Amino acid sequence: MTPVSRTRRWAALATLCLAVSLIAIDGTVLHLAIPRLTEALQPTSTQILWIADVYGFVLGGLLITAGNAGDRFGRKRVLLIGVTAFGLASLATAYAPSAEWLIVARAVLGVAGATIMPSTLSIIRNLFTDPRERTTAIGLWSSVTTAGAAAGPLLGGLLLDNFWWGSVFLINVPVMVVVLIVAALTLPESRNPDPGPLDLPSVLLSIVGVIGVIYAVKEAAHAGFAQSGVLVAAVVGLGTLALFWRRQTRLTHPLIDVSLFRRRAFAGAVGGDMVAVFALVGTLFFLSLYLQFVLAWTPLQAGLAQLPAMAASMVAALAAGRLAMAFGRPLVISAGLALSAAGLAVLALLPTESGYPVVLGSLLLIGVGAGMSFTVTADTVLATVPRERAGSASAIAETAYELGAALGIALIGSLLGGIYRQTLELPGGLPAEAVAAARDSIGTALHAASSLPAELAAGVVAAASAAFVQAVNITSLICGAAVAVVAVAALFTLRGLGTVIEEHPLERPLLPSDSTESKQGADR
């Protein structure tokens, strides 16, 4: 990339942030639209899961390939193609006439999103060569990303209170047109000058492996781990990823440099990234259901209620770089994860009525925690590779982000649903179809109650709400404990990581913990 002026760098960053904000918003804006969408399209419970998950799953599966394509063919070119495709796919999604159509359109959105996410981060890596300036830029990018995820419910609520459910996707089109025009004018082109031959078997293995694993998780969330389809998908996915990993170690020009994962700091940063997003997106998902189904708030009210998470994550992301320079990256990442764990634990106190003060406390803690940890982990991942491989590194960071978001919905949603069904105590005298609907989810329970006599309907609503809140209480404690364990582990995994990373590990020894590699670097 030809060096560019400071003004043009920051103008380009603003354009990249606008593009990535829509990707992040699109990942969560659907949450509030599910009740309206269910009424309009009448999807089955399995189709609802696909509608919610397929975007993130496809995006996650294609990120590695898309990041490599940016390095190979030009990051600006791939970004512009992705922006155009995203706008067109948004049109198809907004006017989907059936659940099947919507699932396919959401999958296409995922394909387009996969070309945008790693391109934005890799362009930042090439634009900002000064380590401290780069950390600030990634902090801004991170704040927009996490804020976009939290702003999804707010924007969705505003639109759903005034328009039909498809409006939450239609809003993407004019914004993408602006991004397309401004990006074409401001962004410089960059690519790897020596990418080597593209290994198509690696591309296929990465796609099949990631999607196979995610599919297994999604199906397990709905049908349980004992189902044959879940086991087959898990075996195929994990086996394919093992073959992918082995192939990368033998190629002169691998799709991704898997040797980086042998470094505790790099692997810890990727894992911390995934867990932080897991906590944020998973919590926003079931709190959206709580605010609408249990407290009976409108979509706009529910969106406004989650606004503190957006504000908290933005402030924390902007401050994360300075905190990392002052206290070290391991402590900041671990502290961010610990705050997220505390935010989940707070939800163990969530009551059936008037529970917003508890929700507010949880959102503030998780927002701050996710903003801190996500910013520092993303910068760490990018800084440990040469600039010409920035697309591949960005793909790793973004794959962790998307997998964390998808797993947050799938795992937390499955755990929540399982506990809900175990604790649900319905009143007697209900028709068999009403019982089946009530046991499926709180949304179908309230829908079934609307066609029952008043007394029975009130009993179903009360029972479903109580079971759902109890499920939130238990699920949040379990997930909070898991995130807390990762927060403690991060202190040891990232031990020795400095405050500022100026060169990638192939140019000089980066971590004192990598004693063998440090000695080799010193000898060189």
C-alpha cells in the first residue's frame, strides 16, 4: 500500500467503521423482529433457529477464504464487491415471502458479510503502521462493532414500532450505497505482492469444517447431542478441520498460518475474543426475549432498554488501548472477561416483574467487559503477522467473533430452552396442541395462550414467564462461571505479552514466554 496522508487515513477509517457497523447491526437486529416475523411467515421452531443462526454460520465459514481473497486480489476490491452484494441481499431479505426464502437470503447476506469484515480490519492494519496509532484505530473500529451489535435491538425496535418486519433489513440499502461511493473515493488498494498459488482443497476444507462444527452446535441446541445428525456433523466438521490444519502445516503458501496458534498469546487472544462476543451477543439475545415476552415491552422499548450496553462498549473500546499500554494486555483482557462474567452472574437475580434494574446492571458490566477485551484481542491478533498477511489474520479474528456470536445464541439458547422445558409447570385442562406449543418456547406459549379462554390463557402466560425467568437465572450462572474460568486462564495464557507490539513474531521475538523462539530470534 502506498503511504497516505493522516487526513485520508482517518477518513478511510470512518468509512470502514460505517461498513462494519451494518454487519454488526445485522447480526443482532433480527432478535426483536422474530415475534413479528413469526406472525407473518409462520416458521417452525427449527426454521426460527435457522433464520437466527444461518447468517453468522455462513459468515463464519467463509471468513478464512474471504480474508485470503482480500490479500490475494486486493482488499479494497473485495470490500467493494461485498458491499454491493450486501445491499442487494438486504433487498431480498426485506421482501422475503416465506421462511425458506428468508433463510436463503440470510445465507447470502452471510456470504457478502464475509467479504466485508476481514477487509475492513486488514485495511486498517495496512493503513496505520504506527503501533500506537493502530491501537487507537482498532479501538474506534471495535467500539463501532460492539456498539453496532448492541444498537441492533434499538434500531430494530424503532423500525418495528412503525413499519413491517422487513424494514430492519431494508435500512441497509441506502447506507451501503453511501459506503460504496465513499469507499471507492477514499480507500487505497493493498494486497499481498507474493500470495503464492491458491490452494483450492484448503478453501473447501475450511468451509466444510467450520460450517460442519457450527451446524452440529446448532442442531444440538435444538434436538440434543444424541441425535445422529448432530454426531455426523460434528465428526465431519472436526475431522475436516483436522485435515485442514495438517494441510496448512505442509504448504509453502498456506491459507492461514496455523503455526501462530502454537503461541500461547496468539491462541489466548483469539479465545478471549470469542468468549467476549459469546457473552455479549448471547446475553442480548435472551434479554430481548425477556423484555418483550415477560415484561411485555414493545420492540422500541426493548431496544432502548439495551442502549446502555452500546454506550458502555463504545467507551470501553476507546479506553482499552490506553489501559493496555498502562497495565499490560493480559490484565486488560482478563479484566474485561471478568466484568462480562460478573454481568452474567447478576442475571441470577432477575425477577419475573420489574426486572429492568437488574438488566441494566448486567448490560453495563457486559458492555464494558466486551469492549475492553475485544479491542485488545483484535489488535494483538493483527500485530503478530506481517502486513501482507493482514487479511488472513483478520479472518482469524473475525472468525472468532462470528463463532462467538453464533455459539452465544446457539449454546445459551439451547441451555435456556432446555431448562425452560424442565421447569415449566402448566395448568391442567389444556388442549394437547397448546401443551406442545407451550413446551416448545415462551414465544409459542404466548401465541398459543392468545387462542385460549381468559383463565387458562393467564395460567399459561404466568407459567411460561416463571419458567423462562428461572431458566435465565440458572443459565446466566452457568455461563458466568464458564467466562470467569476463561478470564483467570487468560492471565496465564497471555503472560509475557507486552503493552505495545511493534513487529510481527517472524521479524523479532515477541513474547518472553516463547523462550525457544526468543533464543532463536536473538541468535539471528
